[in-house]
Amino acid sequence: MPKHLSTILLTCAGIVVVLLMGAAVYFLRASNISAVVGLPMLSIGAVVVLVILLCSMAVVFASFDLQDKTQALALPEGSIRAVIALMLIVLFAILSIYLYGSLATVQMISLGVVDVSARETLVKTYGDANIISAATADGKGFNVWFRQATSQDGVDFAKQLLVLVGTLVTSISSFYFGSKTAIQASERSTTTAASPVIEKLSPTIYTRGAGVQDFTIQGSGLDRITGLKLSLSGKQIAATGVKATADQIRFKLDIPATQDAGVWSVTLIDSKLGEQATSQFLTVN
């Protein structure tokens, strides 16, 4: 994707996100809706904004050729799973605070000014604990408020909902971290089993004092090789200019005339497995 096009798309996405957030806040403030309706709408809006931001991030990654087309939204592996886990944790926190606030807060409903007989009827019907009254200034009536008791069915439903969402958060988070651990263990197992295989060293003879000479090793699984050395009776000679691909290693040797002659063993240096002895030998005359 051309960089100027990705920049335009990213800018448009940012503008859309800002407009959506502003519209949502304005709507909630202007409508003066209750928390029962506003909180779910706010949560849904936050999820939508988060998805838009993820798409914008995908555009940024694609503009720098960092996308992974095998994963969701072409983001790095595990990004979407981590976002889902975090969203569930945030929703669980919002739900917990909301349910606690709804159940712990007593709602008072004003019934206006009533006379003595109406007040006594309310007290007999709903109980003295649920009717709050105060005499008016002229003493002819009462300002009455009704204490709305929390429904036991509502409390039970809140408990069940909290347990359900908590179980969902725990299971999803455990799946995310568990799958990540399993993948890492699998990668370590694969790495341990994939040792480099050496098939041929060319040439196999070197004359001391002949100067710098190029050598080639053929095989498989050689792309992790970062170094190479020769060993003989406790002495070592390090190779230079080591360049490794999956099936070939190229390196240079410059053995002085004062070095010992003999059959030197070849040892590879693997970036993950360390030093790896081979069955190849170099004859130094």
C-alpha cells in the first residue's frame, strides 16, 4: 500500500474516532438517560472505538511492511486474543461497580405533599421503614418520600450475572495465557529437535601459510549458524566471514605456517543451541 494512501486512511480513521466519541458523549449528556441504559451504550461504543483503533494500527503496520497476513487484522500474533481478554476484564470491572452501586444505593421517590390520612395509609401499606415524611411549614400536611426497597429477585439475578461474567473472564484469560505458554513450549521443543545437519565440507585440505582461502559447508538447518571454529589438541582457530543460509555455510580461514599440522575437527556455533560438534574434519598440511 502506498505510504501517502495509508496516511490519508489513518487520518480519516482518527477523525472518525474523534467524531464518534464526541457524538456519543453529547448524546449521553443531552438525553439525560439513566445509567441502566447509558452504561451498556457506553460499553458498546468503547468496543467499537477500540476496533476502529485496531484497524488504524493495522494500517500503520502495513505501511511499514510489518503486517502478518496469517493473523487476525494482520496484527502480530496474540494481539487480538490480548485485546479480547482485556475487554472482558474491563467489562467485568464496569459491571461489578455498577451492580454494587445499584444495590447499595437506596432510591428515594418523592410523593409530594399529602394529608394525615393519606400518610397513615401509605405507612400501613408499605411500612414505616419505607415511608419518610416531614411536616410542611403550615402543619396541614406532610412531604412524603417512598424508600424503594431492592428486589430480592434483582439481587439474585445480579449475583448470577456477576458469577457468569467472572467465569467467562477467567476462562478466556486462562485460555489466552495457557495457549501462549503451550505455543512457547512447542517452539522450544521444536528448537531442541532441529539440530543442524552437516553433509559435506569443501575443500577438505588446507596448506599452512597459503593465505586466506574460502570454504563451503553443505547441509540443512544451517541458517542459525553464527560462527565456526577448528579444534586440535586444545588449540582453536576461528573462521572469519561466516555467512549462513538454510543449506549452506561460507567462511574463510587463514592458518599461518607456524600452526600445528594435523586433522582439525569442525565445530559450529548455533545461535540457539550453542556449540555443535560435527563429523567433518579439515586436514592441515
